Amino acid sequence: NTAVFLKVFDDMKQEGKYMKHDWTIKVDADCVFFPPRLRTHIQALKPARDTPLYLKNSDPSYLGAGTHGFLGAIEIFSKRAIQIYFDNSDGCAKFLGQNSGEDGFFKGCMDALGAGFMTDSNIFVPNHDPAICNQGQYVAYHPMKFPSHWQRCLDLANGCTTCGGPLDPPVSTVR
């Protein structure tokens, strides 16, 4: 899926709207995301302005050390990191290739270009059960692959414990 994301980032560069914001966030469609929570998390990290960096978003133990704490459900880059990527995107594509997932590509590219990182392992915890969405310390919840699960997660995160009907499919059948 790396080629698809590279095209999206190329389109984003051409449009230029990213320049109006301090951060660029890529979120998967099956990820329930709360921007105000991310703002609070970033403020708590106190990143230096005009610094190229990305946020490692999870504890590496969740899916193994190979993820290095950076999972593609939600990817967070400072404006300066995105600018450096755009200045060097062809080199990253040439030398890193497009055989990994986009998260591996972007992490590898950012590291190769000298972007720093900060870690917030409470950005999200990989968990397909919408019940995790009761835990308000997270910025995002992933994967919520079914519409009823996605909606239940949103409802629970917003404090509605009686919203919605049965989950389809039931959580016990999802792996």
C-alpha cells in the first residue's frame, strides 16, 4: 500500500494546505480518531518548534519489536518533517523501495533524513474490541473494521454507554 500513500502525499504537496498547520496526521479509515486529544498529547510532549520529527505512537511490545513503536493506523509528522520528506521523497522511494507498509517506509525515510522522534505510547493501543474506547487516555482506537464497531467505539468514547444495538459481527468472532 506504500505506492497509494506516496501518491496521496504527492497530492498533498501540490495542494499545499499542510503548510497552514504545525502537524500532518495520516489516519486509517478503520481508526477512530479524536483530534482534541492529540492536541493535548502534543502539548504535553512540548516538542521544539520548527523541528523535523514524528511521533512514535505505541508501545513496541504490542505487535513485536519490528514495529519500533510506530504503527500506521495513525502517523503524526511535524510540518518541518513533512517539508524535509517532500524535499527528498524521490531519494526515499529510490533507496528504501516500496515493499514495506507505508508506516515502515515513512519511518525509514524520516530516520534516514535525520528527523527526530518523540514517543507517546498512549496515542493508541491496537485492539479490535470497541470496549477499549471507554479508556479516554488514547487519541485513537484501531482497528474498528466493521461499521457497528466503529460507531460503538465513537459512542463509548463520547460517553454514551447505552447507544447502538448489537455489534455485527460479535466481538468474540473477530480476530
